[in-house]
Amino acid sequence: MEFQRVCVLGSTGSIGCSTLDVIARHPEKMAVYALTAHRSMQQLAEQVRKYQPAVVVVPTDEAAAEFVQYLGQGVAKPEVRIGSQALVQTASDASVTTVMAAIVGAACLEPVLAAAYAGKRILLANKEALITAGQLFIDAVKTGKAELIPIDSEHSAIYQCLPERIRKDVPAPADQTIRRLLVTASGGPFRTWAPELLSSVTPEQACAHPNWSMGRKISVDSATMVNKGLEVIEAHWLFGMPADQIQVLVHPQSMIHSMVEYVDGSVLAQLGQPDMRTPIAYGLGCAERIQSGVGLLELSTLGRLDFEEPDFQRFPCLKLAFDALRSSQVACITLNAANEVAVEHFLNRKIAYTDIVKIIAESIEKITALPNVVLDSLEAILHIDQRAREQARSLCAVTV
């Protein structure tokens, strides 16, 4: 494996911090070249003192001044680049071999596309690249002959269960030896609730995940299982599988991260601690197993592993995601955008929990009816994303 110089897009988030932890364990194999952050300038300065990157990227001149102030004296100052185009420049920098794409949201689209066209090894932890930019991103990876390794635990699990010939070709065409991809889901806090009780769900209840401590938005996405629907869309693009060959299984213990079923009846599963350093280490190791810092998985303490089919009455957002994948990329873009708007309104107590699916469904209906939509550029994709958000906001405003 060649020595890697890593650009971490979104270094102060949880994925970015875990990536830096893994890199620090392998100084003979990899080093940090660039770090980027949007808000946490103090944390960025602390990371620079510890990991000594050559480059940092911040959003504004004010942020740059704040970063320099926090960095203080007696520390080698990296080159400070400013603005969104600096992200693009850095992700495609000739000195970079590997890009960890961990910026949340659409802000990651342009730099990750640039990394793809520049032929980088891309460790993908950003969902928008596939859910909203789908074919455009896949084409960029193929044109630039980039290497794409998924980092989300579910997609990393599938990737690890694939034959080497397919891993080398991700994004892969559908393979005739694979019968199904089995994507596991915890089921969230409402796994056993009767559907008729969900209208009274509060933000506090939706954010009380039984297994994980997560941010409020992703906690709600887990409760509605829209997050699993988005992962199904990502799996389609990564592994070339149609919707009918991707199945979601509710697995409350969250120890099996996903599975691949082959035509001979074999099912390969990836198990592990719920620690993102495992898929990050697999990505940084380029499918070579390297130390991640993750502890032992004591199988004897698990007791049992349960699986069940998801109930679409309890989780209608999951059904919407499958329908969107079967429909069009416009529907997938709208699903993601409208969900973000609806969840924000729910967390602010402006709509009910059960209104989330209604707003997503009606937004998809309205936006997919727009005439002459051609998603042949990033600008066109972002335009539809914005239209979907505006549509969802207008629906939230009239929801009682």
C-alpha cells in the first residue's frame, strides 16, 4: 500500500475525529495533509497542533482570523485556504492521495466531485453525493478512474462481504452471483409501537434512540427509518443493485451491520462493535486490515440476534424511499431535501411526527410533476434540491 496523504473534509465532526484517530495509529503508512472545518475553529486549531497538516480550509476571512488566534504562537502554521473553491482545490490537490468525504450536506458535493475527477481514493461518508448527485457522481468516479470506498457502517459491511473482483470495481454493475443485499436497521425507539400511537410522538421521544447517542436530526431519521431508506438508495448506486434486490431487516441488537446473500444460498455478514473506526480503518487500509483502536467483540455476551421485517405502516418513510428509488433521481433528491425540512419543523414543534411522511410524499408528488427536468449538471441538481426544500417549507407552513 502506497503512503497516503489524507485530506479530511469535515475534520471536526465525529467521522473526521475518528479518521484522525486511526491515521495517528499508522504514521508509517499515512499522514494528514489537509483538514477542513466550517465552524469549530478552536477544535481545528487543536487538531492542527496535534496532526500538523500542511493545509487547512476554513469558510471565511473571519474564520481564518479566529483559527490563527486559537492556534497561537510556537506552532508551525499551515497554509490557510478560504472558501468553497478552496475546498475544491484542496480535494483535488496533487499532493493528496486520499479524501475522507465527511462534510454533511450539499457542501460536500463540489469538492467530492473534484476529487473524483482528479482520480483520488475517496472514502465516502457523505450521503448527498449518491442520493442527490447519483449518476453525475458515478460518472465522475469512472471518468477520473477514482477509487471509491464506502464508510457508512452498512455500506462498508456490504463492501467487506463482496468478492475482491467487485470491490475493485465499485461503483459496480449488478453481479449475477448476488441474490440480495440485506441492510440491517435497529428499528429505533418506536419498533414495537402501534402505528396509531405515533401521532403523539414528541421530539424527546424520537431522539431517545435505544442503542446510540446521536444528533437530533439523525435520531429522528432513525426513528422514522428514512435513514435506512436513504441507505438503500446509496446501496443501489454503489453496488448496482435494483430496489427489488435490496432488503431492509430490523435487527435490534445492531451487531450485524449488513449482509450479502449469494445465489448458492450463502449469506456473508459483517459483525463488529458499533464504532466507526472499524469501517474507517478498512477504508484507509484499502481493504487491508489495520489496527483501528476498536476493542474485542465478545460474542458470548450477545445472547441472541433477532431479525424482523420492517412494518411499512409503522415506518411509511421507508416505503417512500423504495418508491422514490424505483421512480426517479428527482424523487430521491426530493425525499432527502423534504425530509430535512420536515424534521427541522418537527424538532421545533411546528408539525407532528406523523406529518413528516405526509410532507415528504406531497413534496415528491409536486416536484416529480415539474416539466423538462434534466439532471445533467451539479447546478441542475442543486436547483431541484432547492425547489424541493421550498415546496416542503410551504407545506409545513400550512400543516396544522
